[in-house]
Amino acid sequence: MTKATTAVHETAVPTSVARAEAARYALLRRLAPSMRHHLVVNLQPIGMIYEVMDRRLRAAEPDLASVHDSAQKINGFARAALASCLDVVTWLAPEENATTVVADGVRECVGLLATSLGFRGYAVRNECGEPAGQVRRPAMRNVLTAALIHCTDENPPPADLVLTASAEPTGLRLTLVMRKTDGNQGFANEAGYRKLDWGDVQALAQAESVRVERDAQALHMVLPWVGASGQP
């Protein structure tokens, strides 16, 4: 074996790692429109409040109390926007030790995708409740969002995505069921990148130590508990 061959062999990325990285990139590309919407939610009101405040300041006798109230609102929205920006960065560079309680983690993922999925003709029904325990936040984010997108890529609208949760000794079981409906067909196509297939979901799950399986009725995810607090 030559030195060049040895160098290539030593620096080669394992297939499973490369597959997970490719799946993560595809997921982030698909999440980008939802992230953009999430970021501007707190920025849009600032311009409107500024216009109102500017008109009040131009009055012959400005109502300084109202102006002060508007300034406080701008400050509040700016702080919220900054917090959103910093939080979105953690999707790109995950905090490996970050954890989340089940209800918060599910709400975050469902809330991020609800608008874009609604435009495409899908409604997400969060029926998880509040199981006790914590799981790794990056695992919840990557696997649950990938599963939601994958199910909508494989099944045409209109449909409901029903998400339920149960506590097991070894982890949190999330079950995702697709139910066809007679509702709105949707009016927007997912833009920007390729579909997420089952292999993508499996690769992300393996990288996050999450067990995934599917059958004709549902897709199942089991996320390991963090610490003893997750014991049912």
C-alpha cells in the first residue's frame, strides 16, 4: 500500500457518518423556509410600531407616554428576535448536551413546521400530552422533523398527521400516524430541495441513538431518556 493510499484510507469518512451528514444537510435545506418565517415573526411588528411612534412624535404635542410604550414594545420584539436568531443557530451547530422536556420539544418541532405543512394541505395534530422526562434536544429536533417531512413527502394531501407519545422504561415513544381527510388540498409545493426518504430518517435516527421503525399504519420513534427522570 502506497503512502497516498494509506492517507486516503486513514481520512475516509465512515459510510454511516457520511450518510447522516447528507441527511442532516437535506433536512436543514427543507427546514430553511420554516426557519426564515420563524425568524421574521418578531421582526415584522417592529417596523409597524416604529411608523406609529413616528406619527406620534410628529404631533404638535406628542403623547410621550404612548411613545414610551411603543419604545418598550420595540425593545421587547427586538429581544425576542435576537433570542430566535441565537436559537436557530443551534439547529446548525447543535448543543450536544442540550435537553428538553417532552412537551416543549414536541411543540417546538410541530410549531416550526405547522405553517409550511398547512400550506401544503397537511394538518399536524399534537396529541402527545405532557409525559414526564427529558430527552436530548438535537435528537428530538432532527428525528421528529425529518419524520414529519418524510411522511408528507410520501403521502399526498389532504391529510392529518397525528402525533402521540407514551413513556417506556428505556425511552419516549413517539407514534406518527397519517390519516387521509377531505380537507384543503393545499396551494403550495415544498420548494428548494429534494424529498426526504426513509433512509434519511434512519440515518439521522442512528446518529442520534434513536430507534425508528414503521409499518402500514404508523411511524414509531423511541428516544432514550436523559437521566433517571424519564422513568415512567
